[in-house]
Amino acid sequence: MNTELEYSFENRLTALRRKKEEQTFEKIKRNGYMDEDDYGSVPAPEGFEFHPVFNDPVNNTFYGAKHWAMNFRNLMEAHPVYVDPNDALAGRWMFILQRLRPFESATSVNNLEMAPIFDFSHLKPTQRKYDLLPGIGKMHHFAPDYKIGLALGWKGLLEKVRKYHSKCTPEQEELYQAEEDVLLGIINWISRTIDKICEMEKAEKDPKVRENLHIMAETNKNILEGPPRTLREACQWIAWYNMAGRTYNRAGAGCQLDETLRPYYEHDRQELGLTDEEAEFIIACLLLVDPHYYQIGGPDRNGRDVTSRMSFIILEAAHKLKCTANLTIRVHEGSDEGLIRRGLEILFEDRKAYPRFSGDKALVEGFCRNNYPAELARERIAVGCNWMSLPGLEYTMNDLIKVNMAKVFEVAYTEYEAGEDASTEGLFELFGKHLKCAVDCLKEGIDFHLKNQYRNAPELMLNLISHGPVEKGLDASNGGLEYYNISIDGAGLATVADSFAALQQRVEDEKLFTWEQCKKAVLDNFQGEEGERIRSILAASKKFGYGSSCGDRWAVRVSRLFTDLVAKERTPDGYLTIPGLFSWANTVPFGKAVGATPNGRLSGKPISHGANPDPGFRKDGALTAMAKAIAMVQPGYGNTAPFQLELNPTIINSDDAIDNVEAVIKAHFDMGGTLVNINIVDAEQILEAHKDPSKYPNLIVRVTGFSAYFAALSPDFRQLVVNRIVSDR
Amino acid sequence: MDKGLIFDIERFSTKDGPGIRTVVFFKGCNMSCYWCHNPEGIRGVPELRFEPDKCAGCGICFKICPMRAHKIDGERHIIDENRCTLCFACANACTYGSLTQVGKWMSVDEIYIEIEEDRAFYERSGGGVTLSGGEAMKQSDFAAKLLKRCHEGLVHTAMETNLSFPWADYKKLLPHTDLIMGDIKHMDDAAHRKGTGAGNITVLDNVKRLAEAGIPLIIRTPVIPGYNNDVANIRSTAEFLKDIPTLKYYELLSYNPLGNSKGILIKNPYKLPDIQVPEKAGMERLADAAMEYGIEVYIDGRKRTGSR
């Protein structure tokens, strides 16, 4: 029944996209809202159940390499197989083993990822006091090196593990056995999928579909036995690795996708006559499997731009897919202007919040401040929500460890005597003291994590394609990698800066009310008429983002203080920590833990987002004001403080709109900016969608570093996105 | 004149000249175009703006006003114009932004601090500063100082003007003006006078003189249905412009109804004009007529590339 026209790449992609939308709604129906990445997982068949084996029956959890591997292998061997005859690639994933432990949701601050036998109760009072996210026991959030896996294939990886296993010490035995189990589980999953494809091929009547299934089967057979040789094989290999990684522990780091795939593409073009249209289709299918984070363009280790035809094909693939994708273009002095231009055109036309842009200059210079050479810094690529990592070389805990600076402020403000001698200087000093306590506690937690994590939850997937863990028989968290640069993010910058600024402007300078009156109103959550009067006056102060305002100066001061506390002193065990400003999706739960603040924010309301000024920071919301403000507060050690930019479609309706947005991005990077995420969303549309999300099943927004279907976000998160876009209502 | 009366400074403007620009709005205008979209720029004095929908009813203005000009009329909060002395005590106390002072006396340095904020963006986009209004030429001495300061800081300068001031005034600021965006609102002198309160003889003369002085020009016509949107008028304008050597392009601007929402100013009640925003097809017809004279034509920021 399929005619040639019906089985075109375009129609197949449309069908795949629609299927994904249906699956997304099914996921929401079954699991509720998802305040995180869209992910590419699909709902498991009705009635399918999987129960992991626990070695801590009291707390119903499992830990240690042996149990992680056993459960993973069991899950892989039972995992339903999934083949879509429209797809170039086989497989979809359905579970996250990490979450089959009875712990927590994505944005929970309970931090129970470390199995309870690992006791860090001595840190908990301080963690609770400052509402810290210590990251202890958390997994992945660093990048593997796909080239290792692509060079060896699945069986090659198994042989490598077995080679080292045969010579290992008794202490290494558990890890090697676990790695073998992981690989055998994946191989089983792929083998069963091949059987399914062959069955479908036999039953298929349409010759075109049958041919696709035949190639799909051959592709999978080939990569099971040896390393991938074609673009489709390479993409299929990456897809399996990504799906297995997600299933294991949700890992989502990608790679420099254009350079990773270029050799296969060039080979296929020359040897097999691969067309660009087919290459785009295959890559679109890879992007559909899962929205991993990929970098394209940017410099090689010597500073030469790596943009190739492949980079453009990847952009066009995302353009055709029109789904969630996390592509980042690295912008540097030698960038291919055409790639940036095309990226912006696609961003403007599709309005799917991709690509994003990362600023090479500040990232490289910043990373060099940690005493690393520029060559290495250039290889630290954008492969995470807000983060960079050296593929296969670096353990980072990116985006896992956060200090809720608004909470720290609240502790200081509550403790501070609001007497006649009170001053913002005095309060800042006390804030600094508490912030140091908070950061020190996080550093102790990092040491605890690095001592224990390999026994709690080893990185059995990421180890496989990193440099060191298999060779040394050491988990990535336990010395298997070369570099340990642990990220600590500050959250709530604008909330804190605006609070200091409001106190300075309204209480100290204008003397509209006393410290005591102000503190009483804040601690009472601005209740009553007088409270509301004080709140409105505080809220109308000159905020961070206005430009050369009191708020801007406080933001720089708070950022510098935080940066120095993180960057200038290592953990007690000597690990380097790198500061960033990023709240991820934690603005809501962080806000719930903080009472009213002197910026006029009510108790329990979300804290400010990332390094962004609070909405309403300027009456004209000047884009340039925000771009400059965020550039000025960059910590500057190679981690990011992203610039989250919401553009109304009216801004793109002129001949030079792309030129102007490009100029804003580049000027932001000139001034020290590190990462720009852009949403182009119509204010009316987002308000409509907020009322009834099901009317807009394909509305995709970048929430923080990740993008997601708007309909899949919880009402709290939708409100947050709406507030950023519709700041003047 | 050490200070200028400024009613707004807008960053990231992309409609007032090339690239990303900071626009400095001068308060006070010599014309009185009935379609004005910046009515708060007309009078050359600071004014009080009241936006009732932002009023939270806190009552601080009632308490603070030394003249007791704030009153309740039935359920409505009103301001007695006869009592108000424009001291702005209420605007300074109003934290809701309901009462605001429109127009502040600012020094060159004060303005330049804001201009400097976006230097990196001017450099990346080929942008700079645009003086607008009101009418910047009404404060030409101050405008000249500000333009000079921008040039000292290597910032590109542009000025929007109705072109109706004496040539001697323009001469003062030409050394520091990189681009002039001037209006020809009507080619017929009497019609120009009727619509704006001033004739067009000086306007047209200034266009020629600016071209002779080598100043790059963008000439615009705000297209006001029922006033100047006839093809004959646009043809006549284009015919005049075809001989202007420094003309970059001729731009037709659709009537901007923005003024309607900004008109709630006391002492300067702004009558809502009954004007329809021109249809796209009509704008294109006018642009195509102008293009017959061999000049480049833009419609609302977009280059017209040819008739259908």
C-alpha cells in the first residue's frame, strides 16, 4: 500500500515525529509531568514489569558494581524490543535503572542517591541549613569519548574488558565482571532486536519498507560483530550506546557530533554514493532516538575551525526533524560564519530552541585559569545541559552540586541585627561567612562522594568508552580518569543581588523605612497593608540587569565572592572545584525553601533563574542590557553562567533581525559570556498553551539548558517559563 | 545649555538606523502632527503621566502632594490640573509606576553613561546612537554636544529630524553626525502645514543642503491614510529624491498607532486620531510607485525588492 511517494524521507520523518508526540502524551498520562529533558524514552508495553534485585532489603535499594551490573543485565535481557519500520535506526529505551531505586524525582533535594549504608549524616545539618544540593551519590554528568566505542564496536569492547579482566587483581575483579555483564546485556538486547527486525522483514509486503528493514538488520548485525563502517552503522552504534546509557543512569552527554561522524559520511559519499538527503535522514533519526547534547563547529585543539559539510547536515537534520534537539554551535574567532548564520535561520524559522551557542573565548580563557593549557581547554566541549567536559578524560559532577544562595542570604539576613548600626556592608560580611560555610560543606561532600561513589554506584556505561577506567581497573569516580574538576554552581544570584540593592537603595540611601521595619515586613512575608507597601517599594528598586545600577554592582560582588570561595581553595582532599552560575530546574524547589526576601519576593516563590536578571528588571527589557549584565557576572573559570534569552517573534520580523541577534550573541561572548540559550515564543501563544497545553502538542521550549515539550512540564514550571516570556504582565 | 530635556533612553533599538542602537528621545517638538506616535515628546517641559491601570490605590500620592491635586471623583482617582505645579513629588513616591515624570533634565555625561553600556553591541552590529524625539533639533546646542561626545568615544551617530530648522542650526552638528534620518511628510507645502503646523519649503531645502554637505540621508514618509497616502504625493517625493546623491534609501513607515496608548498625559490631552493602519498591499503599491524613480525603497524596515 505504500507508494514511492509515501515512503519518502520526509513522510517517514513526519510519521516518526507524530509517533513521538503520541508517546510523549502517553508518558505524561502514565507518569505525570516531567520537569526535565524530554528524553527519547517510550512507554513500556502495558503489563511489562521489572523488579531489580536489592542488596539493601531494609531500604529497598541496591548498590555496588555487582548489583548494578546484575540488575542492568537483567533489565537489558528482559527489555522489550522496539522497531519502527519508518526509522533508519532500531531501538528505543523505556526505563532508568537508577530510578528503580525508591529515591527521588528529578528536582528533589532529598539527596538520597547514595545508598543509606554510606553515612554522611555529619554533613546533613549544614546541607539542610543552607538548602544545599551536595550531589553526593549522583551519577554521570561528564562526557565519554565515543571514538573509543566506534573504533572497537560492541564485541571489541567486550574483548578489551576481558583482556584486562584476565590479568586483574582481586580488588578489580568485581568491576571487570560488572563491565562484562553490562556489555553482555547490551549485546543481548541488540541481538533480540535483530531477530525482531528479521521477523518484520519477512512479514513485510512493501518492497521499500522491506529493503529498509533488511538494511536495518544488516547494520545491526555488522555493529554487533565489528566496529561501524558506514554512517548508518555509526549512528546506530551511537544510538545503542545512548539508549543503554540512559537506561543505566540517564546519562545524556553527547560528543562533537560533526567530527565524530565526518569520516563515515565522507567514506559513504565516495564509496557508496550516499546522498546528503539520506545522510540528513539518518542523523535526524539519531536525534530522534534521544536528545543527547552535541556540539558542532568550533575549534580543534590547535584553534582551527572544524566546521565541515557534516556540521551543516546535522543542522539540516534537526531542521527537518522539528523535534527536541540539543545542538550547540561553538562560536570562536575562526568560526564558519555560514554555520552560525544557518543556525540562527533555523532557530528563527522552527522556533524549537535549537541550536544553542557557546562562547569559546571565555570558556578557554577561563579553563586556562585552572592551570590547564589552551589546547586542552579547546577540547572541553559543550555536551551537557549547561556544561562542558573533556570527553573520556574528566570527572566533573557538572550540574549536580548547587548552593541555593537565596537560602544562604535568608540565613544571614535572619541572623543579622537590624539595629541602628545595620548596613548592607555588615550584612554582606555575614552573608560571606555563611556562604563560605555552605561552600566548605559542599567541598567536604565532594570528598565523601569521591571516596565512596564507586562502591555505591559505579559508572559502568561511561567507563567503557573513557580513557583509563578499563585500562586501570578503576571506576571513573575513583581515579579511573585523568582529570577531576568538580563543578559547584551558585543559584539565585538575582534574588540575592536585588535584595542587597533594595536594602541599599530604599533603606540606606532613601531612608524610606528602617532596617527594623524592613526586616519585620520581610520575616512576616509582607503581610498586611504596611507589609505590602514596603514590599512594593522594595520590588520597584533598581535591579540587577538594569545597567550600571546598584543591583548590577551587587550582582558582580556576589558572583565574585562565590567564585573566589569555590575557585581559590581546593577540597580538603585536594580536588579542584570550578564555579558556575546555574540553577537548572531547581528554581522552584529552591524557592519553596526560602522565605520572603528583601527584593520583594514572597515566601516560597521561585528564586531567580541561572545568571539571568529577574523578569521586569527593565521597562524595555533591553536585550543588550541583559546580555551585558550576564556577561559581567561570569565566574570565569571555564564553567558557564548561561544567558537564557526569550525573544518575541516580533523581533525577528525585519531584514536585519538575524544580524542583530547574532551581534548580541557575539558581543555577549566578547564580554565574557559562555552559553546562550534562545527561545522564540509568541507571548499570546504561550499564554494560550499554559491554559490548555494539549492544544499545542509540538510547542517546544528551552526550560534551562534542556528543551522540553511545553505540555510535559508541570504547571509550576510552565508558569516559570511564561513569566520569563511575558514579563510585563 | 548644559542639560537636555530627555524623555526616554531606549537600548537595543533596531528600527532607528543601522545595527543595534541606543535611542535618546529629546522632549519638545516644533510641529504638531495629529498622528504623532510619541505624544509625550511634544511639549518642551517635564510632564506628569498617570496610568490608572497601574495604580494600586496605596494613597501615598494623596498624602505627599503639597497642593492636594490628587482627588477622588466618584470612584476615580483624578489629578486637578489647576492645582498641580508639576513638582513630581507624587511621581517620585509612586512605586507602582502609575505616576511618572516624563522628561528629565540630563547632562551629556549622564546620557553618555547609558550609551556606553552597549558599546560592544554597536561594534558587533555596526550600530550606535540615534537622537530622536520629539525633535532633537529643538535643543540643537545640547544635541551638538552629545553628538560630539559620542564621536569622541568612537560611537556612530544618527539623528532623526523633521528637517524644519534653519540651516545654521544643522550646520552646528553636522561635523559629528554620521547619518540623518529625515521626514518628508508631504510634498505639498499647504498640506504639510495643515498636517504638521509647518510648511515644507525649509524641509526640502535642508534635504538638498545636507546632500551637498555629503551627509548620508534616509528620508522617510510616515504614511497616514487620508493625509499623504496618495500615489501622486509619494511619486512627487520620489521624484524629488532621485536627484539627492547621498540618499541611502527612501522609507515608507506605516502609521503607528502607539501614540493612542501613551496619550494619558495631564495638561496635554491627546485626542485619539481616527486613523486606520494602512494595508500592506497599499504600502506596497506606494513603494512600487516610488521605485519607478530608480531609488531604493523600504517599507517598515524591510527593503522592497520589486513589484509583483
